[in-house]
Amino acid sequence: MQERQQPGRRTVLGAAALGAGAAVWGGTGTASAASSRGRGHGAHDELPVPLIVGHRGASGYRPEHTLGSYQLALDMGADVIEQDVVPTKDGHLVCRHENDITATTDVSAHPEFAHRKTTKSVDGVKLTGWFTEDFTLAELKTLRAKERIPGTRQHNTLYDGVWDVPTFEEVLKWADREGRKRGRRIWLHIETKHPTYFRKLGLGLEERLARLLRKYGRHKKHSPNFLQSFEPSSIQRLDKLVACPKVVLLGTLKDRPWDFEVAGDPRTTADLVKPAGLKWISGFAEGIGPDLTVILPRTKDDKLGAPSSVVKDAHAAGLVLHPYTGRNENTFLPADFRRGTDPNAYGDALGYFKKCLATGIDGLFSDNCDTALLAAAEFRKH
């Protein structure tokens, strides 16, 4: 794969795919499969390419999915801020990476909720802890957020207890306030978490999310948000409810979407990133968000390998790519970008992010959006 994307493609994608509604075009200048079905007509050039998504906010510096984390990411200059949404028992959407809130809140310190601790199977994984669907919003609001990985990010524990668990509607109000203050639109990247699991509980995510997006005028093709999910059927459902751009998230090559497991669909990520799979995705989404190893595989000794053809193939299908996740700490970096022996110390994250962006991806999720923005500056057209 080329070291960096051709200027012509990069310019067109910046203007058409990542404006306000994601009309997506191929490098030849002809309409792609996505745009030919009427997506994104009149989209304007609003976001830079490559863009940087504040992953769960600025989660490298603040407890994830808190208003403090979102605010810091915005203040650092992140182009888009990510939210993951899960429901409460009474049907409110709140921002948590998982419905299991054991590691991200102080729930274990609340004796009144001790009896709520339970064991569940979520997408085939057995988990023991406390879960959002067992709490009303009022109960959840008595908890405080805390750092999820304190062993790795001890400095983030300074902010344990500062913020509560935000509702998604509170985030929409925050984005509106910040937009008025800054005189520009605040872009969000919103993920439905475990949608098949919640639908079986009678807590369908897509309809609740669509209602809130319509309430705040963020449901149109020009609206400043991307919708994302690891379950393609959730994106297909959302595509029938709202017109804003959508991204199918993909795990590692051997991973299989949970809705595929339930439906008996044998396809894995490896199948979905082949031309036929990408063409299928382009029928209901504007982009994909694969694990970075799908684009830059690791060798047997965990070093950075040669790029795959996924960027080229996805662009040929009219799709943009927003892979995840760039992080500064050694423990998350390829072996050849680690520095020293402390797994929690920073490695050569800047060098690694540049290698990722050089593949021609259109955006990058990062816990450390300041580092990612510094890397992205080298690849943006001024």
C-alpha cells in the first residue's frame, strides 16, 4: 500500500465524505456505491482529513465518558468526540463504554446496591458485577465515575468522583452549548453498545437514540454526528430511522459480529473487509471503523507489519475509514514503538500514529487526541 494517500483522493474525501453528511467518492472522481444511492447530496467541507476522534473523550487524561473527559477532548482540539450509549432500567440512554459499571463507577462502595451484583452473559461473555439495565436513572445518578484502568493510568485517579455518569441527552445539551460558545458545530461519534442484547431485554437502543437525535435536530444527512456499531444490523436499523452518516465498527480479522453469531451468519471481519463485504457495507453505511491491526497487522513478535489492502479496498467501495485506537502507553503500542521497560510509560506514540495515518486512513480514534492531532497535522492539506 502507498505510504500516504494520493492528494486527489484526500481532497475529495475531505470535501465530500467528511463534511456534514458524508457523500463518499472514489479516487477516480466517479460516484461510489454509497453516493449513488443518494447519500450526502450537498455535503460541504467541514471536517479535516484525517480527522481525530476523542475516544471516550480524552480518556488518556480523565475518567472515560464523563463530561470532564469530553470537555478536555474538545479543548484539546479533537475534531469529533465519541460517546458509547447503553440504557438504564427505565429506558434512558447513558454514556458508558459497557453496561457493566463495576470498573467505571464507585457502585461497589454503595451498600444499598450490594444486592444488585450479579452474573450475566453479555454477547457470550460471562461477567460478574453491576449493570446499567438494573438501575433507574435516578439510582445511577447517585454514583460517581472513576478511572477504568487505574494501574495503567494512575494519574487519572486524581479525578475519581469528580463527575457522574452523563445521560446522552446531557451530552447533546453540552454540545449545543459549546457550539454556541465557539460559533461552530460540535461533532459526535455515537456508538450503540450490545444492541442485540438490549433489544432482547425490551430496551432497543436505535429507536431511543433516533428520538433524541430528532429532538436536537441531529438526525439529518448534514447533522454533525456519525453513528457507529459493531453490529451491522444496528446500523441497518438506524439507516431506516435517521439520515446522518454511519460507520460499521469491525474487530480483529477473526472476530465475528455478535448479531452474526445470533443469526448464524458465518462471516467474520476478514470476510467483511474483502471487496464483496465492503460493497455490502456501502449499501447502508458511509464508513468502517476497524481495529488498527486490520490495517497495520502485527508480526509474530508483536512488531508493526506491512499494511494490508483494506484502505485501498474500502476507498474503492466508497467508504471512509475511522480505525481505533491510538494510545500513548507502551502496553498498547507495537513492540518496536515501545520505549523502556515500564508498560505504563509513554512510548513512541507519535511515530506510531504517523505510521497509521500514512496508510491513507480518513480518521483515527485516540485516547490521547493531543498526540494524534500533532501527528495528523503532517498529513492535512492547508
